Amino acid sequence: MKKHTSSHNEGEHLLEDAQDLLAATAHVAEEKVIEARKRLTAAIERGKEVLHNVQDRAVAGAKATDEFIHDNPYKSIGIALGFGALIGYILGRRNR
């Protein structure tokens, strides 16, 4: 979960840096810079939408998983035990 938080913070920092760049070049009136600013502004907005969509899907997935585990505790334990045994078997064979 920590990795997700780190990625989330990196995404927010990237958006903040892009917005700072836009603010720093606000006084430049060259046509190429104006066009680049427009494209960067559009990219920032798309990035914000994607970031929020990913966050929403991650939260929904976590809630669904939590609900499944609470509704089916023994099945969840069995699934976890099965995956653990499978991974142990695969890793054990690989190290031979």
C-alpha cells in the first residue's frame, strides 16, 4: 500500500511542478510558448482526471475486497492458504 501512496504523491508533485512551470512562463508571449502552455494545461487536466479515476478504482477495489473477506472469512483463509502453498511450491522447485 505504501507504494501506491508514493506513486500518488509523485503524481501530485508532477502536476504541481507543471502548474508552477505554467505560472513561471505566464509573462512570455511568444506564439510557441503560448501553444505549449495550452497543451500543458490540457495535459494537466487529463492527468488530474486519470489520477482521480485510479484513486476511485483503487478505493472501490479495496472496499470490495474488504467486504468479501468479512462476508466469507473461511473462504478467504482457504484462498490465501492455497495461494501461499502454490507460491511456496513454485519457489521451492525453482531453487532446486
